[in-house]
Amino acid sequence: MRKVILTGDRPTGRLHIGHYVGSLRRRVELQNAGEFDDIFIMIADAQALTDNADNPEKVRENVIEVALDYLSVGLDPSKSNLFVQSAISELTELTFYYMNLVTLARLERNPTVKSEIQMRKFENSIPVGFLTYPISQASDITVFKATHVPVGEDQEPMIEQTREIVRKFNSTYGEVLVEPKIMLSENKACLRLPGTDGKAKMSKSLNNCIYLSDTSEEVRKKVMSMFTDPNHIQISDPGQVEGNTVFTYLDAFIKEDSFEKYLPEYKNLDELKDHYRRGGLGDVKIKKFLFAVLEDELNPIRERRHQYEQDIEGVYKILEQGTNNARKVAEKTLAEVKDAMKINYFDDKELIKAQAEKYKNQ
Ligand code: ATP
Ligand code: MG
């Protein structure tokens, strides 16, 4: 069976280091491993409009920001199709058919959507488009017959919803669609990276992000004012590592050579954690170390972004090309879907003949 990746991001802001460890870094590794037949990376502007209907300008501006972030982390347009969701009308069409396979009660049970509704204070005025975005996500995934979806943990309910739609569709209309598998990071710290304020999730909407495009100075300031252990006041105090955001980020970003390069008096993260727990290790020292580790990762990303920023026309061309490639695949799947659902009246010669016979014999 063909191995296909589909994943994407909402253009509601620039991408941050939570996106990076939760999904982007993995995508680049998978892309470069060369084990996949096709890779589709989607800028989900139509989905972003489901809770930004009154602010299309914000979505529009961020399409190019997300594209720049993609290219800067190493997504390569000759290996991955980078495309824009709204330019593929097959996706909306497919969503309309899938809506008949999902109940309202099922949508209302989605825990990620539930918490997003609370966060956005929609209360009793939830846009229908927002509540149904998991169905549109099922279209995004299935139209490319994606087998693998590398995403953060918050996307688990969406993949489950997609698998249910696939099963329902295939058992009702015939085997057309493919059930996708979620690909979560094996590193626990990367599943849902917390914000710099220690809040549950780093999120564009919560203003607690370190962006991939932040300058060194911005990153330094954010790291130095990060949430640690509120009870670790004196350097000599014993400190807590669990729930300490600096250590969570170190868990997510540390590399084999990080200690040798930036903190050679420790062998590894376990030693550093033990010292912090015992007391005698100050927050400034661990923050400076984290800053160095982050900069190591972010510097090449910034450099590549800077290069692409000099050729914005070229970046739009990359998106246009990726979108054209993606559209071809979407057209093919939609035709198969309509065949299976028997809503292909004009192509179905048998149907026309049978109807004609019926009336002739009357
Ligand atoms: P928004 O607030 O607009 O929803 P977001 O920051 O949640 O933005 P999305 O575009 O919804 O970002 O998510 C894109 C991808 O990044 C998804 O795969 C999601 O699981 C992953 N992701 C987002 N935030 C994090 C995080 N803090 N840690 C790990 N993965 C994340
Ligand atoms: Mg989100």
C-alpha cells in the first residue's frame, strides 16, 4: 500500500516551538527519510476562518508566514507538496457528504473542540463551521488517502473521528477511503509543549509562545522570564523538575552534544535534574543553558527564513505549484467518492440506459 502523509497548520499566527517539536521536526525527518510515496502539508486557511470569520485579513497575512516557517524548518517543495486548503474546492464538497455520516452528539463530544469552545468563550454562539471542523479535517486527510498523520496530541480526537467516517463511508458505499494512523512524538515533552507561562499548551491564541521567527533577543527575554518552580527561591533550595517549564523544554530540545557544547560540567540531563532537585542550582544557570540549546536549533531556521523572505514571489509560486499537485489527487478521490455514492449521473451510462428502458416499456 502507498504510504502518504497529510498534516497541516492553521494560519492564525506564525509557528512556534510547540508546533516544531509536536509536528514540524518530525515531518522534516520523515520527508528526508524518503520512505513515503507522497507528502501533503496543508495551510488550513478555511479551517482558520471557522473561528476567525470576522478577521479574514489575519488569516490572509498568516498564509505566507506559515509558508515561510515551513520552508525555514526544512520542508522541501521538491519532496513535499505545500498547499493552501481553500484553493481545493473538492475538500468542501467532500465535507458536505461526510456531514451525513456524523451525528451532532458525536461532534459535541470531541474533547479538543470542547476545550477550544471554552477558550474562545463561544458559549451559546458556536459557529456551525467551527463545531464541524473535525469533519472538514476528515476530508483533508482522506482526500489524499493519507495513511500517516504526524500531529500533536490535541489532534487525537480528530484522527479518531476521521477513522469513524472512513469506516462508515466504506461500509455504506464501498471501499474507497483509507483509515489514517496518527503519528505522535515518542518524546512525552513534545506531545503538548506548555507555554512559557507554564500553561497547559503553547498556543498562538494564548500569547505564551516562542516563535520560530523570534530574534535571539526576543528568545532570550522570553526564556529568562519563564515559569519555573515558584518555591525555588534561594539557589540552595531544593527545586522541582516536574512541571518546571525550563526542564520540559530541555527534555524536548536537548541533543547528544548539548552538554559538551554548553554545560560540560554535567554529563546529561539526569545529572542536571538531580542537582536541581538537591538544591544548589540556580534558575539563571538552567535558563542560560536552555537559551543556548534553543539557539542552536533556531539559528539555522532563522537563516533559512531570511533567505526565503528575500523571494516572497517565489514562495507564493511554491504554494501555487503544491496546490495544483494536491488538487489533481483531490479530484481523483472525489470522483471515486461520487462513483461509490452513485451521484455520477452523467457518467453512468448504465443508469441512463436503464431509465430509458423503463420508460420505453411503459
Ligand atoms: P490555534 O490557537 O489557532 O488553534 P495552535 O497553536 O493550536 O493554533 P494549530 O495550527 O491548531 O496551532 O496546530 C498545528 C499543529 O501543531 C497540530 O498538529 C497540533 O497538534 C500541533 N501543536 C500545536 N500546539 C502544540 C504544542 N503546544 N505542543 C505540541 N504540538 C502542538
Ligand atoms: Mg489549535
